[in-house]
Amino acid sequence: MTDADIAREHRLCHLRGSALDSITNPALRICLANCAELRKKRALSEQTTLDGKRLAAGETE
């Protein structure tokens, strides 16, 4: 997880304070890194899931 990913997650979670505080605080960094990983996994699973009607119609996107 890069510093940019941690800062982005800090903003997305609407946390008070500076994103730099989130980057330098080890406990907060771990928490935000886990949140960012979960967000990425959810986005990936939503992108790859197609329902039966779309598959039958040949829509792959």
C-alpha cells in the first residue's frame, strides 16, 4: 500500500485531520490499508459479476 493509497482512503473515509497524520501513524495506516484493500476487492468483484441475462445477450462489460 502506497502513501497515496493511504491518503486517498483517508479522504474517502472523511477522517478529520491531515492525511499525513494517517500516513505516519502506524495503527491508523494499518487500518486504512485494510479498508483500501477491502474497497479494491469489492470493486473487482462487482466488475466481474455478470447476471444471466447479460451473459445470454453477449454483454461482457
